[in-house]
Amino acid sequence: MTHTTTETTVDLSRLPRRARTESLKLNKRLRRLVGQAIQDYRMIEHGDRVMVCLSGGKDSYTMLDILLQLRDKAPVDFEIHAVNLDQKQPGFPEHILPEYLADLDIPYTIIEQDTYSVVKRVIPEGKTMCSLCSRLRRGALYTFAAEHGYTRIALGHHKDDIVATFFLNLFFGGRLAAMPPKLRSDDGRNMVIRPLAYCRERDIASYAEERAFPIIPCTLCGSQDNLQRQQVRRMIADWERSDPSRIEHIFTSLCNVQPSQLADRVLFDFANLGGRNAPDHDWLMPGTASTAE
Ligand code: SF4
């Protein structure tokens, strides 16, 4: 039996029966979760031109693969255009993505921009380069999307990324913030979507392995995640071993925020909770008393 999708063909008949069932279940689960996220956040609508950002990692390959499957069945018409930014890291295998995308027979663009040299020039030797590198990558992709009229930019971040970002901001950034499934970019020009927002990294890893995507590592530049990100990754990996449902609980919490139970005075009007005739509290703040002797 051959399980055919728009973009890749996996010969399931070679797998033992149980593995075949698991494989079909995994594919179905990912499709369901991506479809659910798209629906919940109205990520893609009729007529959208979706620019799918492909890095060559397991996440973006999986995102493209699942989006192509969903597009074929979707009741709405939308366009998919794959884009890779070749950042000119030494040793980057330039042929892999064009060959993969040509096989899929879908429109794609490889943008060439030497952000690697910029990062090397600006970041001192031995320091992590990922933050600037990602910023430059984002800038190049957002500019391309705006100039070419793409109405959505699809990024391959998943549930584990969202939870990890939440803890990075919580522990080291002094704010409660994660990575939203849908976001208007700061300059207002682009709408960013994360169709894998409901998917677990372990499922994506299994899927990528099964599909034998031609993975390009993101470590060619020799840079490492910074220490804070490594700490958070370790913490989440430990939880994963001891309490696999914890990530699910945390993500559910991110979808169920109660501003009145936190302490953000901008998000919730605590000051006026007492009613219209609330007394003047200037006297509580030394140096700001409204009456002087
Ligand atoms: S590992 Fe290298 S290519 Fe990947 S984000 Fe970091 S600096 Fe950029």
C-alpha cells in the first residue's frame, strides 16, 4: 500500500503492520492539530497567499508537508509558496532545498543574503550569535513577504517552543509572554502564523524521521544556544521524563489567562475596582503628596 500526499510518497507497505498503523495515526494527529490551530486562530482564510518559511529543519519540513496535505482538502482556496533564506553559512548545502522543492513541484524562492558575515562581524568571538542571526533572518523574510504580497508568513514553531519561550521570558525577561500562534509583526506589515502551535516536538521528530526529510542542521555556523535557553530546554526535558503531561497543562494555561488574577495594572483596571468614589491615595506615596504644608 502506498500512502500518497501531494508532496512526498511514503511506501508504508514496507513497514510492519503495527508501525504502519502508528504512522498513519501520527500523520492524522498532526493534520488534526494543525487544522484545529488554523481554525481556532483563523490563521488562513480564502484567498490567502501563505509564505511557508523553510529552514531545512524538521519543524519547517513537517509544517510544509502537513499544510500541503490540508490545502488539498480545504474548503477554501489558498496559495502556498515555500521560501528559504540562504544566510551563507559556511558549508550550507545549497542544493538540498531546491532539489527537495523541485520534486514537490510547488513554487518556491531561495533568498540569498549574507547575514552570516554581518553576525560574525558584530558578535565577539565565542559569544552566541543566534539572537542577532534570527533577527536578521526575520527581517529578510518579513521584507520579502511584504514586497511580494504574501498575506501570511508561516513559521514552524511548535508547542514545546512556545512553552520554552514562556519560561525564558518568565525567568530572564521579567514578563509573562510566549510566542503567539498568530501575530501581526511590529511594523504592522505582516501577519505571522504558527500552524504547528498545537503539535508536540516529539511527534514532529518522529514524523520527520519517518518521512526521511533531508535535514540541514542549524549548527553549521558553530554557534550554540545561549546558556539560558539551554537551561530551559533541560528543565523541560526533565519534566518530559517525570511528568509528560506537564507541558500540556502549561500550554492550556497559556490559553486561559485571567488578567484579574494577576497583577498587571494595564491589563486589568485594579485602581478602579473600588468604584467611582475611590479615595485619593497620593498620601501613600512618599514625596508625591498633593498637599504641602
Ligand atoms: S545556530 Fe547559527 S544559523 Fe542557527 S540561529 Fe544560531 S547563529 Fe543562526
